[in-house]
Amino acid sequence: MLRFLPVFFTALLLSIHSGALLYITSTFLGRFFASDGVSFLYLLAASGNIVLFFLAPRLLRYFGKSLLLLFFLFVTGGAALGLANALTPAAAALYFLLYASFLFMNYYFLDIFLEELSSDGRTGEIRGLYLTFVNAGIALGPLAVALFARGESLILVYLASVLLLIPAILITLFTFRPKPAVSSHREPGSLPFKAWWRNGDVRRVTLARVVLETFFAFMVVYVPVYLHRMVGFSWPELGIIMTVALLPLVFLEWPAGEVADRYLGEKEIMSLGLFIMGSSLLPMPFLGKTLLPWMLLLLLSRVGASFVEITTESYFFKKIDATQTGLLSIFRLARPVSVFAAVIIAATSLHLFSMEKLFFVLAVIVFFGLHESLYLKDTR
């Protein structure tokens, strides 16, 4: 396991950084733009991220993953620092677009490092441990909001998050050995959508992942705004609620990955997780400002999400190897595509329904993912 530690610790630091900003950025942008403007910025950022994923295999061929990871970490930190000091709408928009477009590329390159070190027989365990580090960081992030937010001022949260990227950059600089390409195998410059579509299991697990990422996008972009502005929770209260809600992602994914490897396979755990996610969303529109019920339901939703996250990861990476960066790009496109879809769906829904009805819309999407998972061929 020692060989995995540089990847794990880089992911931990990056995730504490992103977790600190995850639930406050939409509200921060709301100081400069109306809700439609904020949604439009998320659409643009998702579009930028999609373009980068399309270019990723070609960039890897020419620059190698080490140099690219270092570059994207620098840009991510610089953009977050710019957000901390943004005083005009133009500056806030520019730095947000850079930040949101570039952030998740860091995880893409860490994926490749990890896949090169992993064996299929332990994919669930290794991915589960990796995601434990990732989600531990994301869970710690809201604590930074609780500690550093000063009323409505969030500048200290942004500054603290930027400092966390410095050791991540140093690990990348001195630990990951630069190579000119992922391997001697040359993939086509365009993404292999035909091969992806023909492989039914890879296609279905990708669609299940799209559903999961859509759930996360709703939870990040719209739920904090709803709980803060509509329900009336303060930022310190939200920091505590979100930290508790994220605990299943920290503590359940590693053991769930081992269970999938040794006993059940991914299909059953993934389907159970999607059912729990969808069911936990249904009571949310009826809740008022009651801290414990919100905390418990959001906690339950993340129990389901933790099962889906580790099993989609494990299942997918059992189906590919480190040379298939095109399929990996398509799989990781789930995140920006889901943000794009979530904004479109939410914006359309908000023109038809009140904001609390978004939970019902999201439940329908989650149950679509359950349909996809039930048709997977199990790995055991």
C-alpha cells in the first residue's frame, strides 16, 4: 500500500481544498449575479470541463500526466486565490470559470496514476481506500466554512483552501515521475464513443455514474442555497449539517468496495444505494427549519451515494486498463455533463414549480439510475 500514498495524500489535500469551496461558491456568486446568471456560469464551466476531457487523451500524449497534473494544480490554486479577491462581477466570473473548468482535471490524472498501480483483483478495495481519502477531504471541507466564515464574509475560507494546494503541488513535483505519455499504446485523438456504446456494461455503469453526479450537482449548487435562503439555516449550522451528512462517504466506501470484491459484486450494492438515495429525497420538500431531520435525511442520502460511488468506480475500472484513457475520459465526462444537465433541469423546473419540488425531480432521475444498474452483468 505504500506505493499508493503519494496519490492518496495528494487526493486528500485536493479534496479538503475543494470541499471547503464546494457548498459556498454558488452563494458567493449570488452576490454578483442573479440566480439565472449563476446557473449560466455553471453551464459555461461545465462546458469548459467537457472540452478539456475531450482534449485529455491528446494532451496526455504530448505532455504526460505528471506535467499536466502540476499545471492544473497551479491553475486551480491561482483561480481560487482570484476568487478570494474578486471585487467585480467580471473578475468573479473569470476566476470561477477557470476554477470550475480545471478543478476536476486534477482527479482525472490521479485516476491514471492509481490505475497504473492497481490490480483488478483488488480494484474495489484500492478504489474504496482512495475514495475514503477523497471523501474524508470533502467532509473536512465544510468544517473550514464553520471555522473561517465570518458572518457573510467567506474570504478566509478561500485563502485557507489555497494554502492546502501547496503541499499537493510539492508532492506532484518531487514524487510523481514525469513521462512523455501514459504508455506506448497510442489511442485515437477523438474519444471512442462507438466502442463505449457497444460495451453495454461500460455504457450502463457510466449512465449510473451520470445519475450519481447529477445528484451531487443538485446537492452542491441548489441545496445549500435552499437551506440557507429558503429554510433559514446559518452557514455555521450548514457547515455542521454537511460535515455529518458526508461521513458515509468517508467510512462506508472502503468496506463496501471489499464486500463487492469478495462477496456480492457491484450490481447489488449499486442498486441498493440508488434505491436509498431516491427514497431519502422524497420527504425533504416537507421539512422546515428542523436541524436533526435534515441532518438524518441528508446522511441517509449519502449512505446510498457512498454505495453507488464505490461500485461505479470499482465496476468501471475492472472493465478497463490504464491505457484506455479515452474510455476513462468518457466516464469522467459524467461529472461536467451532470452539472450541465442539473442546471438545465433545475432552471426549467424552477420556471414550473417552487424550489422544494426539485427534490421530487431529482428522485425521478435517481430511480432512472436504478433501472440502469439492474441490467448490469455482475462481476461475481
